[in-house]
Amino acid sequence: MTVVNSVSDDQKITPEIVNAMSVDVEEYFQVSAFSAGIDSRDWDTLSSRIEQNMETLFTLFDDHNVKCTFFTLGWVADRHKKLTRQIVDAGHELASHGYEHQRATTQTSEEFRSDVRRTKDILENAAGVQVSGFRAASFSFDTSNPWTHEVLAEEGYDYSSSVYPVRHDHYGVPNAPRFTYEPAGRKGAIEIPLSTVRFSRWNFPCAGGGYFRLLPYAVSRWAIRNIHQSDARPAIFYFHPWEIDADQPRVYKPGLKTRFRHYVNIETMKDKLDRVLTDFAWGRVDEVFCTKKDDPL
Ligand SMILES: [Zn+2]
């Protein structure tokens, strides 16, 4: 864990915990919640927004002097090699989000192995650095696929950030450890679970994404401070490039719940990110949790 000195509200110099910032690099039409209505074979016919959204994010992170981790789809890296190199050239960590956003819960161990191997190759060939981090589509590591961390380690990954210790209708392992752990009884990649705040006997999600858009900013700020004060640990935060893109084409009309989750407060997301980047210290996942950085191939 890294701490830096900073000036707090009362102007005293206090040690500040450095948190991990991450972005899941995928197009607006690749989210799991749209998969019922958009076939992955049609993805190439839809207009791409990833380069312009990533440009906005590079500028945002530059303005705050923040380096972060980009969990990138192999499908995106295949079509945007320059963008993939740009991530590394700007000092960020390039990591894997699988090839085409298939949930690990829908794959056999051999399908999962071939997916993470293929994606690692594509990313490493595009950017010329080793890729050591992985995040499963839709946080799809759960009790049904306990082999995932072992396969990741065998394929050369050091860590995963794919478990969300919450109760949710699409994902979540409510009883999973809240902080970095080695999967029990197995040699495998370490797991860095998405951040939660403990309240009574329950874990509440506070790692970004839809909850960050939905809730008032003050709630998220309180939750991150609570992790620092109660647990003395860094938080890990995530969001997607499409979450700052209010003008993204409406290519699919999902049900009300999915529509709400995808678009709620999308217009104010960039301002909220600006605040969270100002109020807390941030770094790459590998540097915050693994003290490791860009090994050449
Ligand atoms: Zn994703």
C-alpha cells in the first residue's frame, strides 16, 4: 500500500492512502446487459465511440496527473492498435478484460483459458509490454467457477479484479473477502475485489460504475473515506468510457431497468469523476496492490 503526504481540509499535512483507478475499455454496445438485443456478430456494423471517449479520459487523467489501469477487450485492441499503444505510452497500465466480453460463468475452463490467452497475446503484441492483470466481464467470478484464478496464473497473469463482494441480480459473491486474497487451497492469481463499504452486517458497493452515477457524490466520498478510516485500506474504483458519453447512439432499446442503469446521470458523470480525482489520490492497480510495473516482453 502506498501513502503520500497531502494537505487535508484543516491544512495539516496528513498521510493519504493511494487508491487504484481502473477503466473497463469497451464500446457502449458491448455491455452484458445489451447482449440479449445486440449480437456480437453485428458489432462491426455499429459506429465506434471508443477513440473519442478515450481521448477525453486521457485528458481528464492528465489534468489530474493520475495513472490508472485500463482493462481492455481483445476485440477493441484488435481494431484500435494505436489506442492500445497510447495507453502504455501515457504511463497507464494495460490489462485484459477478455476478448469479447463473455461472462466467465458461461465458459468452460478450456474456453476461458483460450479467451484469456488470446487476449493477452493481442494486447502484448499491440503494446510491447507484459500484461499481468485481468478483469472478468460483469465481475463473473463466483462460486460456480473456482478454477479461474488457477487458469489465470497458468496463463501468466498475476492478479484478477473480478469479484464484487455484494448481492446483485447479475453478479456478486456476498461472502467473498472484501480485500486482496489468495483463493483458498489453490495456487493462482491473487484477487483484488471491487470496493465495498461495511454497514451493519452488509457490504454495500462503492467502487464506481452505475452506483457512482446514481448516488449523490457525497455518498461515494463518504464511502471511500470510510474504507480508509475503518479498514485502513486503499479503495479500487472502476468505470467505462461510455459512461461519460451522453451522445452515444441509442442502438438498442432495452427494458426499463437496463435503460435506467445504463443511462442514469450520464450527463454528470464527467463532473463527478473530476471531483473524485481531486478529492483522493489514485494510481494503477498493479502499483497500488502488486508493486509491479511494465515488464518488457
Ligand atoms: Zn465490461
